Amino acid sequence: MHDERADTRRLAVTAAQSEDRLRGGAPDAPLISSWLHIGADGGVEGYTGKVEVGQNARTALAQAVAEELRVPMDVIQLIMADTDRTPFDAGTFGSQTTPIMSRRLRTVAAATRELLIERAASHWQVQPSTLTALNGCVLDSQSGQMISYGTLTQGEPLVLPYRQDTPLTPPQEWMVAGTSPPKVAGRAIVTGQRRYTPDLIRPGMWAGKGLRPRALGATLRSLDISAAQTLPDVHVVRDGAFIGVVAPDRARATEALAALHAEWEQTERVSAGDLFEYLRSHPAPPAEDPARAAALHEECGSVEQGRNAAAHALRRTYTHAYIAHAPLEPRAAVAEWTGDQLTVWTGTQRPFGVRGELAAAFNLPEGRVRVIVPDTGGAYGGKHTGEVAIEAARLARAAGRPVKLIWTREEEFTWAYARPAGLIDVESATLVDGTLVAWECHNYNSGAAGIRTPYAVPHQRIVFHPTHSPLRQGSYRALAATANHFARESHMDELAHHLGRDPLQFRLQNLQDERLRAVLEAAAEQFGWEHAQPGPGQGIGIAGGTEKGSYVATCVEVEVVPASGLLQIVRVVQAFECGAIVNPDGLRNQVEGAIIQGLGGALFEAVDFQDGQILTDRFSRYRVPRFADIPPIETVLLDRQDLPSAGAGETPIIGIAPAIGNAVFAASGVRLRALPLVPDGRVPGVAGGGT
């Protein structure tokens, strides 16, 4: 039977959330009902604009609510990434879910718990200090009385402000947080019951396809649609610069797209072989990208003075290619118009940002656009933008029915943005005893994340130079921190060998950051660095770093086959510290997943392009890590319960590339300064490894 009271309550909650958004549209929505609802049956709904893209945020955020509200995990349902039901959120990126959203939900849950205790105290005419919350109830231990949260709320929305300074349970007293409960909805994932955007079906829905040129930067010169128009039940849509087709199913839409005859005119013709010279010589005009135009330029001390006092100096250049996100689930969207109201289901990390893009594209108030993000099959920074949502909405409007648009694998590899390529110049100087006295770093194009050195250097110059990029580029897991750590940690290794020092001890000598010291020492101890005795063709390497408030150190053992130059990763040990650990198994999965993803970019991933055409447009042409590539991985987690929890989605990826490069040098004497290190699996200059 339809529950009209439930509908009324939901409308009340939605109205309260909308009022919160109108007051500022920030994640600081001040009402409990914007974040939490307790039903009459004791069921709990939590609301967050964060998305689930495989990082297990749904479980970790449910733990946050369960911990402070004192309820079992299985009564919590998390409503995520629905612009009509959840408070505004800038997006799921930057490792912000744990330090910001988890803390926000903990605060709301703790404030709600205290509110319910006060209600129970008023009901029983006792002091709140005599009551405790336990298992979704308020308990009076003196009288033995107990009352459920559902009874106290009667299922009505708590349209009340919460205290943002409500004390939180310290990590030492955690009962739910700090543990590893079963993954929420884990059974649905492994049994195939989980529904992603490509699985969605709407009444009367048809399939759409978009027309693309063969090369980047090409513009349409002419279009003949006559052949496509002869096909039954096919609509050809031309909306501004966008051209697409709509048909009852994907097969017919594909046939219709192939029937379009388009001629294109191409302008820009940069190729991968010219990339790094191009980046150095093409600074970005300030108007091209205002967000990147304000170049980072930081100085302390006098680099020239440091060089003059130094006994040793070193200057090296490091490069890294564009790489693709290569998610299992390509971009997809389902769009449906109801009058002038638009609803889009799509996999994106920025539901509210995509809502804004849709509103701008169709000249609508944002209140008439709803974006819903089903759980999504991976993103890694690659699904910030809403192009597929806009395309689906254009097709749906023209066809007068819901339309599903799924990019092909070739479209995903060609038209999605890549991790920025870059060139990094590093110049350093040390005293006779190995003390760093000068450090200068110039990064061209890839970004400023992680560019500052964590080592103690009195004289520094750090500069990021935005440049024109021949390929579309954007966010990627850890942003530029991977590139900057590769350059810095490779350079630190080069300095250590130049000085005849042990790479670990050289780092520790120049380090004042105790958290970085702790992970370096923990990784080295687990690895057995001090007593390692690599044989011929074997080598060990180490790298460390910090980003997004967390710390990582990676030790790697490799073997380089002398006859062929083939590289094998024998073993990886990584120590990681991100403050108090919320979910140990989830964290371990994040660390190991980042290492595996990082192996691709370290060893062989690169977007190849010629005259503006992407050549690596499918998995058969774009190498990603395979099961055979994965070495034994040992993870050491440092649980710092004295520190706030930081995010762990990005930092674990930054140490693997430099650690491998350093180990390759130790094994072969060949210093690799370009990512990917071994595109064909062989170390250049070692027997059959080429040049």
C-alpha cells in the first residue's frame, strides 16, 4: 500500500534541504534534516553529495554516522549524490571525503544523539547527564527505562540547527569507526545486482550516439544526413556544434551514425614526439585558463647564495607522458525531460557541477535540473565534467523521450581528458657532508600539487609554469603530485649516489618532518633495507612523500634480466599514514589499489598521438597493469590516533614510480628520467633493451 505519510515526510525533508541550499548552497547546511533523518521504525537515512566510485565511501560514511549516533550499521541507508535530496557538495575529489564529509556527518550524528537524549530526559523528567545512547535507543541505567530513537522522532524531520562544535568521540573510544565492517552492498556488487548508469532503463527510452571527428581540434566542413534519414525510427539531431542520432536501440543508432557523411577540417597537428619541446616553448596566455594562469612562484632564502656555498651541484630534467584514466565504465548518461524539468542520471564526481553545466547549456534555472549519480565504475579524477550528460539531454529534448547515451571505449580514450604531461627541471646543491643547501624546481604544465619539497632546504625556488596543452587534460588521481614526486625522489636518489650515500640515510639526514621520517623508517624496516643484499641484476629503491595531509614511503625490489633488459618488479613494501584510521581494510584496499594503478603510469601507460589523432584508442593499444604485472605487495599502516583522519584516495600512488626508477638504477646502472619508464617492458641500454 502506498504510504502517503512517508511521502509527506520526504517532501518536508526535501523542502528543508532546499531551504538550506538557498541560504548559501554550501556543505555547511545548518539543519539536521539536511543531513540525517530517523524514521519511526528507527531506520536512519544519511544524505551526502559525495559519490561512490568504488572507493567504499558508502561504508566509511555509514561508519561515521553509526559511531556517533550509536546505531547499528545495518539500519543506515546513505543517500548519495542526488542534487534534489542531498546538500550541495563541490565534488568527490582531493581526498576530502574522510577529513571533511566524514567529520561533517559525525558532527551531525553526534548533535542528533545529544538532541534525542535531551528529548528523552524531558520525557522522563530526569537530567540528560544520567542517560546514555545505545543501539538506537536512549537508556536510563538507573531505572532501566529505554526509549527508541523512532519513538522520540515519530519519523518527523528534525528541522533544527545542529551544534557544529558538538564534541566527537575520540578515536581511542571508537566502536564502529576504526573497524572493518562488511562492505555496504558488497553482495549486490559481486552478484551483479548493482545497477550502474548503463544498466538504467526508463519507460520509452531510446539510445543515442554522438558524431565525432577523426582528430582533435577538427571542425565540421560539411554534413550529409540523407542516408541516415532513410532508416526507420531514426532521428538526426543537430544542436549547435553537436550532431547525434537517436534510435530505438544502440545497434540501430550505431547504424544511423555510420550513415552520416561528414567532412572535417583539421588545424592543430602536434605529435607525441614533439611534446616536451612544445610544452617548454608554449606558455599559456593568462586568458586561456584563469585557474592555472596564476603560476606558483615561491622563494625562500637565496638559491644563488646556497649554490655559492655548496660543494656539490646537480641539474637534471624529468618528463612524464599524458596518461588516460581508462575506467572500466566509460562515460554514460540517461536524460529525461518532463516539460521544462530535466533529470539526468550519470556517473560523475561533481553532480552539482554537472547540474550547473546542464543549466547553462539549456538556459535553465538550476532548480529545474536534477542530477542523480548511481554508483559508478571508477573515475580516478576523470569524471568531473558533464559532456555526456549534456549530449544525452540534447538528444532527449529533440526526440521527445528519454535517451541513454554510452560512450564507446574509443570515445572514452579519445575524447575524455588525460592526466597532464609535463617537464620538470630540478637543480640542487649540497655541502660536503651531504646537507642540502639549495633547491630549484620548475614544472612545465603538469601542475603544482606536491611540488614543494618536504626536505629541509634553506634556499629554495619553486615555480610552476602553465603552458598550452595540445591534448585535453584535467584531474587525475593525486593530480601532479605523482609527477613532482617522481622528479624530486629520483633527484634525491641521484644526489645520494653522487655523494656516495645510502639513499635512505641521505633522506633522513635532510628531513625534519617526523611524520615522513616515520613512514620511511617503517617501510625500510618491513622491507629489510639495512640488511638487503641484492645479487647481480637486482636492485632496491626507496621513495617517500606527502600530499593531502597524509604520508607515504615505498620500497621496491626489481630484477633486470642482463640478456634482454626485461624488468620484473619482485616486491613492493609501502608504509602509509593518514592520521586515525577509520576503516583498516578499506584503507589497505586504497593503498594497494593505488600501487597497482601507479604501476601502469610508472612502467608503460602513455597516450600516443600523431598530428592530433589519438593512436591509443582501445585497450589493445593502451597497456594497463595486468594480473601478471602485480608483484607481492606488503602494506604497513601507521594508525596515528592522536591526529585527525586525512584522506587516502590519492597519496598512496605517488611513491611507486620513483621507487621503481631508483631500484632500476641500482640494478642496472641506467637512470630513467622519463615516465613511463619501460614502455616495452625493457630497460633501455641493457642488452636487448634498446637505447
